[in-house]
Amino acid sequence: MSRYLVDKFLYTVDRDPELVERYRADPQGLVRWWEAERANAVLNCHTGEASTWLRFTPAERAALIAHDHVALFQLGAHPFLTLTLFIAMFERDNTEPLEYQKAYAARLAHFDLPYPDIAT
């Protein structure tokens, strides 16, 4: 499980409005592009610095493509990162205040303590 890479994806996509829209419209295309082009970039460093070995697991890739925050949480993704990104993508589809946030929480309600480990 590469929790760091999943959290890095959520973090970097959430901070770029163009990537947020691409992820909403074409999750499979964005995940594939990001994994190929951005996954190995070192954050907050000049563009010449990169690693070569980081890849999503098949389960991570599938959960990211499906926008499945429950599976991502179960895999160890930080819930704050999924919540903030998914609010940016999906809150606009709702008509009631906090409607998306309540639905997000309801889908996680079956988890009991101890929660999945979200340490990276």
C-alpha cells in the first residue's frame, strides 16, 4: 500500500483547479496521466528532481478512478484530503447546505474504532 502516493495525489490535485475539473470529468485519464507524469516528482522542488519507482497499487488506482472515498479510507488515505478534494468536485451537485458532507460521512458510518491507519 502506497498511502503516501495516494495522499500526494489527493493533495496535489486538490490544489489545482484545472486538475480538479479533469479528475471530475475523466478520472481514469487523470489518474493515468498523474501517475505517469507527476507521481515521481518531488514536491516543492525544482522540476529536475524526481524518483522513478512510485506506482499506485491496483486497488488504489481503482478507488481513485471510481472516486471511492470509502475504499480510499479503508486503504489508509487521509480522510481530510479526500473530503476537501471531493467537496471541490461534488458539492456543486447538491442543493442543501452540507448535503455532500453528510452523505460523505454516512458512507463512512460503518467503520468502528480503531479506524484504518492513515499514517504515511
